[in-house]
Amino acid sequence: MVNVLIRAMPELANWRAYLDLCKPRVVALLVFTAIGGMLLATPGIVPLQPLVLGSLGIGLGSAAAAALNHVMDREADARMRRTGRRPLPSGSLDTTRSLVFASILTALSMAILAGGVNLLTALLTLGAMVGYAVIYTLYLKRATPQNIVIGGAAGAMPPVLGWAAVTGEVHPNALLLFLIIFVWTPPHFWALALYRIKDYAGVNIPMLPVTHGEAITRLHILLYTLLLVAVSLLPWLAGMGGLIYLAAAIGFGGRFLWHAWRLWRYAEHAQAMRTFRHSINYLMGVFGALLIDHYVVLAWSAFG
């Protein structure tokens, strides 16, 4: 037993590298939207088991996909300024340890979701992991400048996973949440790609600003943001959200559109990062408003 602990100590001491391998900030956003799907899936209180185990299983699956992405992108990451300090390029972890870690996370995720939630959520989560870690990272990312448009479907899945965890089905309202994230992903990521265009050009990854130029990319960001504002009204039209959500969708969407317009009009390099940062605030704000609206309606029904 003592020998096992001694051998494990280097790995325990390296916990920060393993945490970084999981892309915790990205996973936190994914789990937030998954929980949003859970809370919106029921008119009452979400049962504790699917809420806790579903969040844990989806989070572990997302972390496993992130770790696999690190492994598959390790050579490009080593040559990019933004990613050069990640665990694999920096030497904090090697490929074998990273793959073992990702495998453990995947096994835990599938066991928790299949055993403690439902099989549909486990299968959908596995499909999203394969979509991101394999289809997007290994193929789409290097095959087409539309990589993030097509591959964004995997990142848009968490609300559907959360909804399925509670109800055991894929509901049309969950697909509306999927659609918001799906349309949000291109302008969100293209803004970052504009800011880091030299990185992507240096490793021959065909992001839109590399293959079609910055002007075309700025126009695409503006057009996709316009589409996003329109799509964000669908939950209100479908009755998922009321006036609180509508005000937030217009407010956050208007601000996102202002950033996108300014990026298109003035072509300021720093504006690309400001647009990217606001896009994260936009997604959190829209989903947060949906939840506030949902529970205000419930409270009004119960006590009004």
C-alpha cells in the first residue's frame, strides 16, 4: 500500500496539469448550458439524481473530450503562442498519461450516465465526445474553413444532454437551445481566430481568416451574429421564455451585434478579442435569463 502511494505521489503533485488538460473554463460553460437544459425540461423541481449525476457525467465526458483534443493537437499546440504552455507541449504530461487519464474520465462518464441517469444521455454524450475529439479535431479542423461551423454541433449538444437526462427524450425545445449555441459558435470562435490569425497560419490550420482573409471573416461574424439574434427569439416565440427572456435576448444580442458591427466597420485587431469575450457573456446571459424567466413564471403560478 505504501509503495502504491509513493508511486502515485508524482501524479498527485501534478494535479494542475491534469486539470488544465480538461479545459476547465470551457467545460464549466458546457455544464452550465447542460444544467440549463435540465432546469428548463421540467415545470417543477428537477429530481436530484439526474441533476447531480447528469451534471457530473456530462462534465467528465466533456473533460475527456478536451483531454483527447490536447493529445491530438499536441504538435500544433507546441508551435502556437496561445497554446504553447499547455500540459503536453510544456512537458508537464506525456501522451501516454494523457490518454490513460482521458480513458478513465470517459469510463467514469459512461458508467455514471448509463447507470445513474439513462442510456440515451450516455449515448448522446459519447456521440458528442466523438464529434469533438475525433471528427472535428482529427478531420474537420484541418480539412475545411467551415470546420467550426460543422464541428460546432458537438459543442452545442449539452442542453440536449441535460434535457435528456431529466426526461429521457430529445424534445423540440431542447433543439432550440442547441440551435442557439450552434449559430453562436462560428462568430464566437472566428473572433478568436482573427485575433490569433498568425498562430493558425503558422500551423496550416485552415481557419476562415487564414483561407479567405480578415475582411471576409469580419463580414461572416456580422452576418452570423444577425442570424443569432433572430434565432435567439425562437424560445420566446415557442413559449419557453417570457418578457424577461425577450429583454435579455434583445439586450445581449444587441450588444453582441454592436461588437460585430464595430469589428466589421473598423477592423480593429483588439476589437476581435472584445467581441470574443462578449460572446461568452452573451451565452451566459441568454441562458441565465431563460432560467430566471422560467422560475419567475413558476413562482407566479404557485403564489400569484
